Amino acid sequence: MSDLPPELKRKAPAPADADAPPPLTGVEAPPELTTDSWPNQKILKYIFFRKPKGSPRAGKKEMVLRATCGVVGAVMAYFLIFGSSALPTCNSGKTKDVVEKIINGLPLARAGNTKYVTLKDVEETGYNKNAGIRGCSATLITTAGEDSLVYSVTWQDSDRKGFLVRAQIQ
């Protein structure tokens, strides 16, 4: 072993310094840095965007926020895909928008410069779930005054992707 170059020879340990603290034994290492020290807003930002290089690993708060966002996203996707299968109600915004287009598109309304204002006292007069039709009545308010209005809401096709509104001023 004496043939080894000096840099490869084992060196004897340096003598212990009398003033040095004793070596740590049985003491846990300091906790690993995680995103738990970050505010929630910062964690939310990086749930949707890539964290910068050198960022701490995900902590418990980040994992809970990721799981929560995942569940909320899944529920929203479910309702966007499957939740729209209900026929709009008589008083829904979608139905009222179609009624407004019908009234404003009438030749007499355009000739007289009459505009839809709103519907009031909206009532569902009947609903047949199997046939997919709602019967409705309301008071139609236009710039020309008030009139009674009856209308129905039905499915446009068998796929139930669109609906029709048929309206008649009484």
C-alpha cells in the first residue's frame, strides 16, 4: 500500500478540537422547504401555470388546493356536458332572450318601432316531460304598452341540443 500516490492514501482523522461542539446525533434534519409557506393566491397561480425552476416541492396546502380545483373542474365539466339536458323554464334567461328576438322581429313591431322591454307575471301553465314541452303565459311589456302573451318551449330535435319558443300575443 505504500506504492499509492499521496492523494490516494488514507489520512488519519484530524484530532478533535476541544472547543468544537459535539457532533449531532439523534437530532432530526431541518424540515424540507415546501410550498406550504406560500400564500394561497401564489399556490393557486402555480396550480394552473408551471412553477419556476428551483421552487420548493408541493406541500400539503398545494396538494389540497390541486385536489379541490380538480373536483370543482370535474363537476363543472359534468354540468356543461350533461346538465343542460333540462328544457329551459318559462322564466329562464335563455327563454326570455328568444321571446325578445321573436317580438323585436315581428313586422308590425318593426314598422311601429316597438321594442321588447320585459316579461312580467310569468307562469308555467303546463309541462309534459315525456313530450318535452312547457306551456307558459306572461304579460309582455313593450315600448307600446302591455299585452298578454302565451308561449311554449319545446325541444328543437330529438338530441335535445336546442329548443324552440313559439309565442302568440293574445
